[in-house]
Amino acid sequence: KTGHFLKGIFKLKTIDDANNIINYFNELNTANNNNKKLNIISYGGSFISTELASYFADKANVTIVSRNKPFEKLFGSLVSNKVIKFHESKGVKFLSNSKINISEFKESKEKPGTLGAVKFNDGSKFQVDLCFIAIGAKPSTDFLKNTDLKLTLDNYIIVDKYMKTNLENVYACGDCVFFPRECLSGFEFTLSKYQKKLDHVNIAHWGVACSQGKCAAQSILKQDDPFSTVPFFWTVHYGKSIRFSGFIEQYDKIIFHEDKTKQNEFKFAALYILDEIVVGVCTLDWDPVCALFAEAMYNKINVKQENIENDPLEIKKLLV
């Protein structure tokens, strides 16, 4: 995009990126003597985008701009609306438009070389001091193209349940791999009856990557132990955890629980159902529910709709 070289435009991939964001923000705040709040756009509806917004919400005027409502594509509108209201209660604003795109980064007139505004393809323009680009990532595997290593069409490395590639003595693990869906412990029901796409999946979360690293190391040492996991990840906003456990490539309904005491308007547990069986759980400020579900699935205990219709914590009765 025009102006992409301006100071004040950031991605967040490394510790250095995080330090650069904080240092630049503090530098601007010092320059204006904290007389007014800085304006920030967090571009994207991802975990990174919303986490950045939650960090800066009490320090700046923050707007999340995204093509889809945050988390809606992944978890549905019930979860998305709760998350948005949670952020709005902290002062964050939202702009969601399926066709929105940044067309230009404009230079500040007062501070040459730095970001002053962001212009979108619909003609709207926002005066901003910092812009975070958080629209996802692709595997850095271009160097493997045109080699004998087997890749997917979008350049993920295909591995077996031992993290072995198609080449002898070559292993891969982490966010860049497609691994067999049979490695998802407890999901045999959904895989056998409702297989929809490829027989491999990609799950980009550090917990999965760490487990795959251990599996790859064991395979290299000829201590073959197949990779097995229950997907479990989380994101923390304003000190509260949004958690997810499971695999929801397909589901036919959502059971949505809220705080019956009405003391916590943002607390929820969304349980994703496929043929009367729970295949995924998403919670905000209701942490034990995800952990209980993950433990049940790891032990290959099917959680049925009837088990959680009245209270999601009833899952623990299945683990006794």
C-alpha cells in the first residue's frame, strides 16, 4: 500500500515487534506531554488484533477495523457479539465491513516520515498515530517450493502422525504443517461420519506446536509415539480469558449458556453440537468448562447434548 514505509505501522510477530510498539507509543505520548489520547487502528478481527486493542484500550482511542466481526467466522455471531460488547464496555470502537481494505497510509503533515492517517477503499479516512496490521499469517515455506518435499496447494508441509514428511529423515512441526486428523483425540465420531475436507488439518497454536516438537524429537530418536492432541487455545482480554477446546469444522447447533446470577453480563459458555454430541466449547470467564471438555475428549468420553443442556459444568460428572 502507498505509505507502507511510514513510522507508526506495525505487525506483531516477535518480541522485538512488541518492544518497538511500546517504545514508539511511549515516544509519541512523551512528545505530546500526554495532553490527548493517541488514536490507534487495529486492522483485523484476529486474536492478535483484539489482544492489542485490549492492551491499549485504557491508554488510547482504539478502533478495530475488520472485514468480519471479530471471532464471528470462527465461533459464530453469539460469541462475536459478546466479545464486541465486552470490548465496547472498555471504550473500543468497531468498524466491520466485508469489503473494507486499506487503500493508503497517509503521512503526517506535522511529523514528516510518520503515519498521520489511514484511508480505506470506501473513501473514509481516519486520523491515526499507530496502525497495527493483524490479518493473519502464511507459512514461510516458499524456499521449499520446487523441491521433493510434499506441500499442500497453499504451501503447508504434509506430515504423518509421527511428524515425518515424505522424505527420509526429514521432519516438520508447528504452524507450518498439515497433520492427520486422526491425531485429534476423541473426535473419531466426527471424522468417520462427517469427514468434509482433506484428511489432514492445520492448527496454529503454540500448545499444539510444542506437543508436535516433542513428537518429532521422539521420532528422530526412534521412540515413535504418535502425536495425539485435543485442540485447546485461549486469548486474554482485560485480564479475562476467552478459551476454546475442540474441533468445529462442522456443527449443527450451539447451546449458549450465560451467567444465571446476572452478575457477569459477559460470562458465557458456547457448546457446539453435531448430532447431539459436543464437538467444541468456547467460553469467556468460565475457564473450567473448556478444561473439563478437553479432558473428556482426551479420554475419549463423548459429551452429549443432554449432559450440558442445563449446566456446562455437568461435564465433570462424566470424569468421575
